[in-house]
Amino acid sequence: MAPQHLVVASTHAFLPGRTGPQPATLEIDPVSGRITAVHDTVKPLSAFPGLAADKFLDLGDLWLLPGVSARAA
């Protein structure tokens, strides 16, 4: 069985080609770390049938910057 995607939602996401923050929900492949889908709205966990609750993160109004990563030293 393949690992479940990670889903992250925020009301303040910066997406490529957009001029400012907007609501978005991203689906992320847990193996590659690549974004596999971008939704232009904040979707609830119930929009992803079968997704485990621990694979869903709603950031609320915290900023989401897809493609930017930080690594601990």
C-alpha cells in the first residue's frame, strides 16, 4: 500500500504566478516531497475521503510558502 499524500491548507498561500496571498490547499507526495495538486480554496479534511487525520494540516491564517523549505542545522 502506497503512503497517503499529505494535505496542507491555508487562507494565506503564496502561489506561483499570483500577485499576493490567497486561500489554497496543496497535496504533497510524501515520498518525493513534490506538490501533486493545488486547489484554489481551503478544503476541509472531509474533501479527501480515506485520508487519515494525521496527514491533514490546516494552517488557518498562517502563511504557506510552497517550495520554500527549511532544514535544521
